Amino acid sequence: MKPLNYAILKYFTTVKEACAEDVIEALKDEYGNFKALKKDAVVAALMTAEANGLLEETRFEMDQTGQLRIYYHAHEEGAATINKYIKD
């Protein structure tokens, strides 16, 4: 099992775009018991990945409850870097 932050980054190499809620849903079967698989921690991981040039913000929207959802994707160079350092 990969560290959670690695799994989050690898997830972005398999989807067109995703938000924190999408990441949590996708990883909950394997990482559901991890304390860091909560929205605030996942948002922080995504923002860190963006700041480090691995992910890019693609869009944002308000959900039904008025919460902001920010969507990211791994651009070509970011995905290549992720795949170079984090093996399956």
C-alpha cells in the first residue's frame, strides 16, 4: 500500500479532473480508515501538489450545500513526474 499522498497523486494520473470529494470517494475503500482521508487534509494535499507544479486547477463550482469545490488535473508534465517517482 502506497502512502496516502502518493495514492492521491497517482489517482490524478488516471482521471481527467477531480475535486477533493472525488478523491475521497475513489480512495475510501483502501484508505478509509486513515485520519488524513478527510476533506481538509485532502484539500491541503491538493493545494500542495498544485504549489509544487504537479497539478493545475481546472475549474471550481459551488455544490448543493454551498461549499466550494475546486477541480484539479495532472497536466502532461505533472503526470510524467508523478509516474516517474511513484510506481504502481
